[in-house]
Amino acid sequence: MTTSTTEIPGYTSGTWDIDPVHSNVTFTVRHLGVSKVRGRFDTVEGTIVTGDTVHKSSVTATIQATGVNTNNEQRDGHIRSADFLDADTHQTLTFASTGVREDDGEFFIDGDLTLHGVTKPVTLKAEIGGFGDHPSGSKVLGVSAKTEISRAAFEVGPTIPGAVVSDKITIELDIEAGQQQA
């Protein structure tokens, strides 16, 4: 039996809906090896289930590929095109956790990421922001997570050289979720 050595104040088991208004999914990629381009996905939805222990928790999330936003419409169009995400064919990115684990007081969410029609295992390093009360009287949960993926592993932009856009992409999530009412 896995036990947590880290106390999570206010930990509450339940089912939580990701709040797209108060959540962010962002990415960073190097351009020409000298600068970083940052962007976000404007549409994310999903569910977090907190079990009776954190290790029995799970998460599923769906991100709309057409919602990519780098604050440059021309670049966004290129990222949505067949050169990168091919958003007309692969309309969503999905994540489904396969486990939550703790190592030295740090939490990790293992799962399967499907991007560009390719599914690969990824690990997100997670920081539990906490559990709290919304002014409306409902409960909220906050969690942040970060991972790094390979463009090539997901067959994203295979004709774009790494010297132009790096293979390594950092993905960061800042999620707020509201507890479903019983």
C-alpha cells in the first residue's frame, strides 16, 4: 500500500470539473536556437477525481488544437496547419492519467498524451496548490503541472528542422477545478 508522506491541507475526495476560465495550458519552444516562443491553448476541459488518498486520484483532459494562441495570427495559423498540429485532422489533444505517485514529497502524474494522433506516455511533475472554498459556497482545487515532450516522438512538424524549432517542448498547466455537487 502506498502512503503519502506529504500532508495536503484540506484534502477532499470527490469529482472536480476543470474551470476553463481559471485554468491555463501553456507551452514554450525554442526558435532558431536563440529565443523562446510561448503560447497557450485557449480551450481546456476535463475532470479530476481525487480518491480517498492522492495516489488513488485520476485526471482526464481535452484541449482543442484549434485554440492555439501565440499572440500572432500568422504563426498560429502555421501551428494549426499540417506542418505542425494538423488541427483539421487532429482536432484535440487528450491526456488520461494512469497513476499518481509521490517521491520525496513531490507528486508525479503518469499518463498517456495523445497529440497529432500519436499516443505516448508522459510524466507531469505536479504541485498541489490546495483545496479551498469558492465565494459561492462550492469547493475548489488548484494544481499546477509541468512536462517536457519531444516534437518528433509525436510526429509534430517532421519537416521542420530542429535548428528552426527545437524538438523539445515544455508544457505547463495551471488548473483550477470546481467540485461537482452530489
